[in-house]
Amino acid sequence: MTAATLKLNYFDFPGGRGEPARMALNLAGIAFEDRRIPLAEWPTVKAEFPYQQVPVMEVDGKVLNQSNAINRLVGKMADLYPQDNWQAAVCDDVMDTADDLMQLLVNTFFMQEDEKQRVRTELVAGPIPMFLAGLNATLLANGGEFFCDGRMTMADLKILMLTRSLSSGNLDYVPASIVAEHAADLLPHRERVEKLLP
Ligand SMILES: N[C@@H](CCC(=O)N[C@@H](CS)C(=O)NCC(=O)O)C(=O)O
């Protein structure tokens, strides 16, 4: 792809679905307009976007939705997406699994407090450990250092967002130790990836 004019629309917080693409573009030194939407402005701007959600990438004015489609495109531009078909499929598997896990928690964000506590407690007792154990096994099956291609790819940036979020202590009723308890290899993985970032 020849040099294109890029604009990434996402929220103004460091994390979430838009952050891996933002990190990859910065890491590769690819120029882009980094539109960071304050949460308070969201209700007034969401109708700008085709599905009223972000991230949305604009490439020479053309619009691309869906975070993992954006991650694949940006990953290819930034040389952070495997060329080998199997390795690329593993990269996709990991990115989609991270989304499946996070979506369980996103579904609870606007619940009443008592319902939030009940649902998150159930998630911590079963579904989240199941996803974490699976991701840990995938990391080990692919050599234990990075998720695919024997190097850092978009999959690793995506999992970094996940482990940072789950270990932050900011998610009520989700113990900050949950990654250590169910996916211990993801902690050194996080350090390994963070060392490669600016
Ligand atoms: N499947 C979409 C989901 C996008 C999505 O749910 N984005 C959230 C932010 S991470 C959003 O725009 N939420 C605001 C809203 O739905 O009003 C993707 O992966 O990009």
C-alpha cells in the first residue's frame, strides 16, 4: 500500500479496542491523525460513525470499521502482522479471543451495582479463568515468548491491553490477581512486550 492519509478515531483514554492500532502506528513511525474523543463528547459525535461506535479508521477518506480489521490493516502497514497464513490465523484467533473476554466485562459496565457484582462474580468464577487459561496455553504452544510469528505482533499488543486492564484493580469485583492466578505466563509476556515499546 502506498503512503495514505490516515486518521484514527477513538476515545481519549489509553487502552481499549483502539489502542493497539494507535500503538502500532506510533511504534512504526507512521504519520496519522490521532483523533481522541473525550467521553463527554461521545453522545454528540457518535452519529458521525457508520455503526455509532469506534474505533474507526479513515484511509484517504475511506472508512474502515471494526477494531480487528483495523488492527490487521495497521499491522500490515507497521510490519506487525504475520505474512504466513497460519501465523496470521493464530494472530486473528488471539485478537478475537481477547475481544470475547473483554466483551463479557463490557456487558456489565452499565449494570446496577448489585447486578454488576453478581454477574462479575460469576464471570470471575468461570468464564474469565477459562479464557485466560486458553490464552496462556496458546502462548505456550507458540513458544511462550510471543503469541505468533516468533516476534511481537498485533496479537501481543492486544493481549497487553487485556492484561493491563484485568490487572489494574479498576474493575470492581475482578481481583487484580486474576491474570497471575489463571494465566501466569501472561505477566512476563506483558513485561516482554512493554520493553519493546517507547
Ligand atoms: N465490534 C466492534 C465493537 C466496537 C465497540 O463496541 N466500541 C465501543 C468502544 S470500545 C464503543 O464505540 N462504544 C460506544 C457506544 O457503543 O456508544 C469493534 O471491534 O470495533
